[in-house]
Amino acid sequence: MKKEEGEGFYEKLEKKGVSRRDFLKYCTALTASMGLASSCVGKVAKSIEKVASKPRPPVVWLHFGECTGCSEAFLRTPNVGAIILDTISVEYHETIMAAAGYQAEKSLDDAVKKYKGKFVCVVEGSVATKYNGSYGRVGGKTFLEIAKEVVPKAAAVICVGTCAAYGGLSAAAPNPGGYKGIKDALGVSTINLPGCPMNPLNLLSTIVKYLNKEPIELDDSGRPLFAYGETVHEKCPRRVHFDNDEFVEEFGSKEAELGYCLYHMGCKGPETYNNCPTAKYNFGTSFPVQAGHPCIGCSEPDFWDEMTPFYEES
Ligand code: FSX
Ligand code: SF4
Ligand code: F3S
């Protein structure tokens, strides 16, 4: 009997504990995170199936100065990790690989040699640039040396998290090590998916678009417009009160009941470009403002310095 289109893909996901229903739920969240109408869910599901039916592109995932929160966000979001891992082949990732020590260093060298010019380099964390990069070192090499050896050989560079994109946490003043984001440290073009941590849905949609050769339009800070084209404030569920019919119709009464804008508690939503209100974290569960915490502007360049004090109105 001829297999239904996508059957192999669903079988593989089922084996990883992701049901067809879960997958479609993800596609719904993904569609919202891309700023598309809910009628596009089927199209988004098809494009992921299409990507998954092709040979998986090799990915080298580098870690520099950061907290690994971005990897955690990616691996701990139930099933998104499994979907991503079904569309790409992670050749090197320090957090999840079994190899350690010299064996790990060798696997990085081998992957870069084997897939030179073909691999996607995902970078998490920033690199120290002062004093020959001595403020950040792993396996006897500086982050700067590793970045210079690996990043320019990639077919595309995706910076996950504000650290890799713009320096982030490690680059906060006084920044004695001269930490910088990848573009500034190496002078290469990057697709930036900031957020501290980045949203795994934004990584998944960027990978799907890239593999389907769809154009990814970026803003001046290198962020894809489909995810970072609007401020957090624009679709914030706290913007209006629950008696606003139009709002209730769009977001549902549960969201609207949240009420109470956090601006006077220092919310930086009006100055922060990110799709948190539609993408949310943890499988569409919540995001800082929904949970009652003001937005601290975590997807903006230099937010550790520019957005502080976090709890004061700007
Ligand atoms: Fe940075 Fe990501 Fe913040 Fe942490 O690694 S963006 S410190 S959540 O984890 O890079
Ligand atoms: Fe805007 Fe923040 Fe108020 Fe939401 S809570 S409406 S993002 S200022
Ligand atoms: Fe960050 Fe603000 Fe979203 S703090 S996670 S950009 S709500």
C-alpha cells in the first residue's frame, strides 16, 4: 500500500513521543509566532514536512560566553527540540553530545572539515575580544580563535540569544574582556534571534524558512521581521481591559482578564521588538508580561545596560 504523504515523518515523530496532535499544536503556535493568520496552520505543517523529507543539513552549534539558557529553552520545550532535531543533523553541540575532552574537540574539527561551506553554524554566546580573547577559553583555545576557525566556513550563521547576537550578559558594562556579538567580533553577516533566552519557536521557523529557501527579511539589528517586526507592546494582553469586545474577540477573555498594564513598574514592552505575546514560551504557556513581570527588553541590543534600571519607568 502506498504511504500517505507525510506518514514517515509522523511515524518518526511518534517514536520520539510527539503525537500528530502535538505537532499540529506546535504548528498553530508557530503560525502565530510568524505573524500569520490561523488559516495558514496547514501550510506551515506542510512546509515542516517538506523540510523533514529532505536530507537533514549538518549543524554545528557553538557555545561561548552565556548561561546555556538558549539551549535549555530549545531542549526543554516539549517536542520542539524533537521537531528541530528531525529537520537538522546536529554534528556538534557541547551540551547534548556524548563526547568529552579531546574526543569532543576532534568531533568539532571533523564536522567543520567534512561539511566546509555546507553546514549551518548556530552560535550561542558572545566572544571576548580584548587581550587576544583571553577572557573566554575552552579546551586551551580562546572563544575568539574557535569562532574565527569555524564561523567563516559555515553556509549560514544563526545567532541564538542576545549574547551571540549583540554581546548580551557577558558584554554588560564594564565588560573587561571586550565581549562582543558574533557579527561585531568577526565582521560576518548573521541572522540574529535575540531574547534572553531566544524563543525556540523562532529558531524552528527560521530553520524551516531557510531550508525551504524562503527569503528572510531582517531589520537593522539582523532580526527576522516575521518574528521581530512588532514591539511586545503591540499585541500585549495587558493593553486593554476585559470589557473591550474587540480585544476579547481577538485574544479571548482569559487573556484580557489579565488587565493592569505594567508600564509604571518599568515595562520595556513599548521599546522592545519581539513576538512574545503570540509565540510565548514553554509550548505557548506564557511569557514574562503575562506572568506578571514587566518586559525587561531582553531582545534589544545592550539591554543589560540600556534597559536598566529594570523596575523604573523609562
Ligand atoms: Fe545569553 Fe543564551 Fe541569555 Fe542565557 O545562551 S541570551 S545569557 S538566557 O542562554 O545566550
Ligand atoms: Fe505595554 Fe508592558 Fe503595558 Fe503590556 S504591560 S501594555 S507591553 S507597557
Ligand atoms: Fe524578553 Fe520582554 Fe519577551 S523580557 S522574553 S522580550 S516579554
